[in-house]
Amino acid sequence: MSPRSSTSPKVVKLYLFKDKDMATKVLDITKEHCPMTFVKTKIELSKLQSGDFLEVLLTEGEPLDNVPRNAREQGYNVLSVEHVEGTTHKVIIKK
């Protein structure tokens, strides 16, 4: 499990064990609505180094439809989209 701060949006930097030079950030946009879901995702992606990962927690509907599609259209690699619980899903994007 990844630690989370108590402020929104929840962004936490974690280091992967297999390569200390790569990082994963977690962005919780479950309380956001379109178009802010991709705006906040794009801002966080812009802060990452090439090869880093962004794990985006979002809800069903427009966010789940739009964030992965828009990330692909912007040239990012969407590695996975998976259901977490309830209406929450996790999208992993590689820069």
C-alpha cells in the first residue's frame, strides 16, 4: 500500500525497488470532475522524468473514459487500467 497525505489532491512520491532512478507518483482525483481530471493528470505528468510512472486513482464515467484516452493521445504509455473498489479505478501511466 502507498502512503497518502491528508490534502487533496493526494500526491505521494514512492521509489520502485527494481530501479532507484525511476519513481512512481500517486494522484488521487476521485473527487474531481472533467475536465479537471485530465488537467491535473497532465500537470503531474509534466513534473515526472522520462521513464517515471503516474498512478491515477479516479472514478467511473467520464474520468475513466477520458484520462486514459487523453494520456494516449498526448503520447504517454497507459500501462494498465484496473478496478480498485466501488467506483474507484487505477490507471498507470508511464512517461
